[in-house]
Amino acid sequence: MGFLGTHPVLIAGGGIGGLAAALGLAQKGISSVLLEKASTLGEIGAGIQLGPNAFHAFDYLGVGEAARGMAVYIDQLRLMDALTAEEITHVDLRDAFRARFGNPYAVVHRGDLHGVLLKACQNHDLIDLRVSSEVLGYDQDASSVTARLGNGERVTGSLLIGADGLWSNIRNTVIGDGRPRVSGHTTYRSVIPTDEMPEDLRWNAATLWAGPKCHIVHYPLSGWKVFNLVVTCHNDAPEPVAGKPVSDEEVMQGFAHVHARAQNIIRHGRNWRLWVLCDRDPNERWVDGRVALLGDAAHPMLQYFAQGACMALEDAVCLSHMLSTHEDHALALQHYRAQRFPRTARVQLLSRAIGEHIYHPSGEHARLRNAIMRAKSSEDYYGDLAWLYGGTGLGS
């Protein structure tokens, strides 16, 4: 590639998006230097859901077999009413779903997925992984971009990809839109051994209990050794918080009004940690000369569509495709942005809407939701989701 010259592509951030970007570029014969601020490459958090679009991306990135090997394949997406403990609806994810979209729906431990991507990067001689290397900012000229690191080093590359997450230093320069938007929603996460999960709820499903201003999610992980448990409530939390330990009593405060069966799930959680959810409004200024944003740095979203990691994987696929098919870097980055922005903005805004209108309504609004969603078949839901699960985000 002419515009790359002798310099590698620099990638700020060693999360799922950054590692996927490095892998995508390596698949196209493009070398990269990944710069991670932490002293080790790892991933905190628990379970995440992966739609078929994530598996399309894994195949493109050359890790399809490894990714499939560590996933748990669930049979249903199941929506329960947290006030009545009755099922509202479910979407069948078995043979008809796989036939429609060409790939499964699965749940994985975030750390397991990160490990698959990390191992593939470590095994590729075109990828240079560096830790304790936080990118604070950058300088660029007509032929290169130089990352300024927190340790005083300067690293020069052909391009810089900002995959440094919600609090991206790179975004701060590219867009400069200040702090993320605090949603006022607090999420509490726990992982519990399967034998401690109530036996009548050990479903092979991603189950969501929807209640007024709250919801509960659970599903099996890591070969059914544990259940992932995530509970969310509106408590008007004013400030971002990430991973803070919290008492069982504090977790239960937002769920005093739901059915005893739903409350009982929460009581099985332990070692809870809380996150105050944040996102941003869509903004299409992802590119500044030789610098482009990717993943949460470009389009942070609420968790309600379960597409954050999927969108970062798609970004990596699209970016590597564009850089391998366009000789001019400006054209490649422009095509990447133009291809990805409408899709990711749609997911950002729908994630907010799902939280408001499907997971958290009360009264007549909730009864209307139940009536509408009960009337739809799995095939109807497949049609609704075809725009999302049927694509790779690749474009042309």
C-alpha cells in the first residue's frame, strides 16, 4: 500500500476493538503497533452476547473456529414480565435462526473472547503489542502521524486508529465533544456458579425480566460452569462509575417492586460490582487526516441492544477492508466512516429506545409492549433483525 510507506499503522487501545483491528490489518498484510495503557493486556467484565454479525466478523478476522469453541449457544432470547413472572415472548435461536442468518447467536465471557483475539495477535508477526503505552495525543504531517505517549515516548506510524474506548484521548482531539453522556441508569454485575442458580431458571436462554425502571438479565457462560447475572435500574446516578464493589442490599434497592421470583434471582448474586451507564450522541466526525476512531471511541452505546462488541468487530473488518482496497489513505478512511456511521448511529439510538420503551416501561405502556410483542412470531423477529444480523458491516 503506497500511503503506508515504511511505517506501521498505530492502534491506541488493546480491548476487543483494538485487537480486532490489528488482526484485520494483518490479514491484509498490513503491519501494526498496538499501544495499550495498562501494564498487561486483559479484559475485565463478565458475559457479552454475540449476534450472527459477530461470527461473520470472526471468520473474516481468521478466528472463527477459536471463537466458536469458547461460546455457549443459547436456544432462545426470552423476555419475561418482572411484575407477573410470566413470559411475554421469546425468539427461537435454533436451526431456523441459523439458516436465516448463516451463523448462530451465542454468549461468551468477555475475557475468553479477548483471549482468543489476543492469542491470534501474539501469533502474528505483523502485530507488535506494547503495554504501559497510553496514547495521550498525536501530531501529524503529510506523510505520517506520531503518537505522544504518557511515558514520554513518541511512536510514528502511517495512520493512527483510536480504539481507546469511552474515555478516548484520541476522540478528545478528533471531535472534542467533552465528557460522555451519563444515562442515570446503574448496572450491577455478578457471576454465580450454575449450581447456585435456581434450578427452575437454568434456562439455555438469554433471559431478560422487564420491569418498571429496571430489568434483570441472566444466561449461562463458560461451558455452563457459571451464570452471568446483570441487573439494571434507573436511579438517576449523576456521575460515571466503573466496576465499584457494592453490597447486596444496595443492589436490591432498585428491585423492591418486582415479583418475588425475579427478586430471588438477584439474591443469588454475590461480589456485585456497579457501572453507571454512559453513551454519546452519534457524531460522524470520526476522521482527522491520518487518524480515525473505532469501537466505543467512535460510537459508545448503551448495552440494551447487546451490540457494543459486535459493532467494534464490524468496524475492524470494514477498516481493514477499506485500507486494503484503496491506495489513498484519505479515501480509505472516508469510505470506512461513510460505511460505518449510519449503521452504528442506528444501533446507538435504538439501544436508548429499547431501554426506554421495551425494557423499562410501566402501566399502560408496559401492557401495550406485552400485547405487541406477544403477537409476533420468531419469524417476525427475524425480519425485524435482518438489517442487523444479516450484514457484516463490510460494505464495498
